[in-house]
Amino acid sequence: MKILSSSQVARKLKRLAIEIYSKHIDDNEIYFAGINQKGQWFALSIAEELQKICSIKINFISVKLNPADPLNKPVHISTDINALQ
């Protein structure tokens, strides 16, 4: 496995943002959910790149769970998931 440089990571994040935009070009808004710290960083990083190339409203949801026991420990979500339906 090869570790990417920061510029390579930046290019990959930009490419992901472009892919997401191309699939949601007609949408008015999009939701990103980040799970725990690294997932939140990843979702925010893609959202930041997406904001540079389009005007789609971006909503962010933070999900926190216990990775050692995700099925039996509480899951905390930063928004009311019933409001998303």
C-alpha cells in the first residue's frame, strides 16, 4: 500500500467532489454524513471542495458511534433523522 502525499490527497478529494457534482447537478441540496472524527473530516473535506465548484446547498450530519460495539452502544446523530424523510 502506498501512502499519498498531501497534494495527491487534495487531487483525489477534488475528483470525488467533481464526481458527486456530476451525479447531483440538478439537485438543490445534498447531505453529507461523517462518522466519528475521520469520517467527519473526510465529509467536510469533500463538501469544501464541492463548494468551490458549485452552488448546491450542502448539509452536514455528524454521526458518533462506538466503533468497538456499534450495534449495542448508542449512536448520536447531530440532526433529527425523521426530518430528512
